[in-house]
Amino acid sequence: MKTSSVKELLASEKLLQEVNVKGWVRAFRSNRFIQLNDGSTINNIQCVVDFENTDEALLKRITTGAAISVYGTLVESQGKGQSVEIQVTSIDILGDADPDEVSKTILQPKKHSLELLRQQAHLRVRTNTFSAVMRVRSALSFAVHQYFQQNGFYYVNTPIITGSDAEGAGEMFRVTNFEPNKAPLNEDGEVDYSQDFFGKQTNLTVSGQLEAETYAMGLGKVYTFGPTFRAENSNTTRHLAEFWMIEPEVAFNDLDANMDLSEDFIKYVLQYVLDNCQDDLAFLNDRFVKEDKAKPQAERSEMSLIEKIKFVVDNNFKRVSYTEAIDILRNSKPNKKKKFQFPIDEWGADLQSEHERYLVEKHFKCPVILFDYPANIKAFYMRLNEDGKTVRAMDVLFPGIGEMVGGSQREERLEVLKEKMAALDIEEEELWWYLDTRKFGTAVHSGFGLGFERLVLFTTGMSNIRDVIPFPRTPQNAEF
Ligand code: 4AD
Ligand code: MG
């Protein structure tokens, strides 16, 4: 007999058919009602056991966490809240779960803290919250590819191990084949990387942008979607040491076109989730609203999760230059003390997250695209404006999240690029291949990077980035 998924059965209108379903027991009540979940949907299917005619030894093995295979008849449900249930004819135990052991884990059906769930990240996908988050994450990934594929982009896979620091921020994890303390030294007493596996210093990529740029200069429109790594010691609810980034790069696009692309793309993937993840979103929405009610009045959201998502889809992002933003911040009273922790005194200062939050959550109350940042707080590859002091950079800021996207129009003029690299002590030999794109048919081009987990965070209404990736990598934590 074909095994059906719980999702298929709950949507089925063919009553009285004989069915088989496999899954994990979420609960077993009164020796009679099994709540079975197989991961296909947030909903359980109820399986009703004829306990009087069932072997007692078997009944004892139907415990929370056990894997079972159920055969029975699909019938209209007598209980509330579900349309159908299974009248069980037989059950095979596929894998037992000892109740004493289960009681020491998060599989035990009661409310557990998110912190405890993180410590058992290998089991948390069996909870409603995490299975819902991970199904939404999967749908978002699919929507990302769908958007780009429908719009003429090619998917490129840029290297994970690289010899260059794309962001120039020095936040890289080294990749080496040397044994600890046994690395050969050169005459100056420094580690001699010419003897290492790749014959040079290498690291895990912080961004696929530079390689993607070279591909945009041949394929026109490209995107990457892969893991990136940052050795920044940021123990926040928004940072991971390993995260997934989506990086489109488009030949002949200027900054305005780049802003349009980011806005259109984000709206598309959010609409996809609204259309395709209704059950999970309804569950996450309830969860969000409940959590929100428990917060002090001042911190509460004015909207439910679904309203927040729809609001982003339905409204234009506000586009504001860095200079305008600084003026707004200088004249703002963020709180009772009427001061930011880091007051904005001067043009040229980098914005802290309190400033970004103020602009997005208090002032504009919608996603904001900040552009034309001071050159000296942004990466070397961004195109210098005619004013000689700002660059064609853009950050998309989201309520509750902060920076969702960072991007720019790239410096396509060879001489200007070389000058900027020289000013930052970036060796031309290191990036000779990157400079080549500016020698052979250089052209205006732009792109951005979107942190996938920040998008999942916004869409699921979770509050910690560690809770939207299966096995988070953060400082002092790579357990699984
Ligand atoms: O602003 P970032 O550093 O930009 C770049 O890496 C560019 N090379 C992208 C490009 O233009 N192709 O990072 C881009 C985005 C951020 O806006 C943020 O959403 C996310 O990546 N991000 C992180 N997400 C989770 N954990 C971290 N440690 C992150 N650092 C950046
Ligand atoms: Mg950034």
C-alpha cells in the first residue's frame, strides 16, 4: 500500500479509503487517540485505536517520540478542529522511544524555552515551532530561485575557499593544512604559506560578490545563494558566523535599478510565503501575537506577523540618502532622555543599529533604503560619486531586523578603483583577476547581498537568528 503524508490525508476528500501513514507520535491519550506528525505539515492527524482489541504490549510502545506505521480507514473526524481521522486497523512500531529518556529531552510535550531547544538543536525540528520555521525557510529558498530564474538570472556557484577578502573587513576564518604549531616559517619568522595546501593564504569566503561580478560581465544577470562565513565576534540576535547569502549581480544596472531589484525581489518572496505557507504562517502568527502580548506596552508591535508581511508587500520602501538620514537623526528625540547612546554629531559617522532602528521603526515606520554613504565607511569596490566623498552604496533596513541587504553600484573605472585600493593598502596583485574585468569591456554594474537568515527571521516572526537555521554557528558554539 502506498504511504500517504499527513498533509495529503488531511486534505483528502476520499473518505473510507484504506490508508497507510508513517510518522512520530506527538501524544497518545487514553490508550485511544494518537496525535501523529510526519513533518509534512504543522497539523497532526488523529489516529483512533481500538484499544480493547489491541495487544497491551503494543499499546505500551505507542509513546511520545516513537516512530510508527499506521494502517486504517480514513473517516470523518468526530472531534473538533480536524476534518478527518484514521480508524486504526493495525500499527507497526518502527522505532521505540523510551519514555524515561524522552522525559529528559525537549520531545516531552510541554513548553520549553528557546534556549533549551537550542541545546537540543538535533531534536527541535520535532516541535511545532521549528518545523514551521524550517518549512517556511525551505519555501523561501525555493522562491528565491524561482524569482531569479523567472527573471533571466543564472545561478552561479562561487568558491567557498578563497584567497581574497571581498569586504576588506578582516573577518575571515583561515583555511590551512598546517598542523597547529608545525607551520613552516620563512626567513622573517612568519608562517610560510607558500608551502600550504594552496600555496598561499586562504580563508572561507565572506561574500561571493567579487567572483559574481566577473560572471555578471559575461552572463549579464547572475545570482549566488550559498554559505558565507564571518569571524566577527558579534554575540547578537542578528549575527551568525556561518550564514547563507543571496547575491544578485547585474551588468548595466545602476544604483536605482539595484534598489528596484532589491525591493521587487523581497516583495516577491514574501508574497510567495503568504500564498504557499498558510498553515505554518497562521501558527507562527498566533505565536508572534502571544509573545507580543507578553511584552511591555512600549515594545509591542502594532501589527500581527501576517499584517507586517503584507504591509511590506503592499507599500513602497522609503528611499533616503545618508545625508538626509543624518539630518533626521540629529533633530530626533529617540527616547525620554532625548539622546542616542551614540549621538550623531558629525556627517561621516557610521550608523549604529539604534539609529537604523529609529529611522525604520519610529520615523518612517516602513522598510527604508539608505543610499549614498560616505566613502570611508564602505568597502573599496563601491562607485565613487561626483562629490568625491560619497559612494553609490545602499542598505535596505527592516523593522525589527535592521540591515537586511547591503549592496552598491560597483566602481567600474579602472583608475578610480586602483586609487581606492591603494588608499586602503589592497595589493593589486591580490585582485589582478578582479581588475581585469575593468580592462576588458568594463561596464556599469550593481548588485547586493541579502542575509537569508535575516529574511527568514522577519518572515517567521522569530526573534533570534539562532532559531531560523538548523545548526547555528556562533562564538563558542559549534556543537552539532
Ligand atoms: O553588508 P554585507 O557585509 O555585504 C556584502 O557582503 C556584499 N559583498 C554584498 C554584495 O553586495 N554582494 O552583507 C550583506 C548582508 C547584510 O545586509 C546582512 O543581511 C547579512 O548579509 N549579514 C549577516 N547575516 C547574518 N550574520 C552575519 N554575521 C551577517 N553579516 C552580514
Ligand atoms: Mg553591510
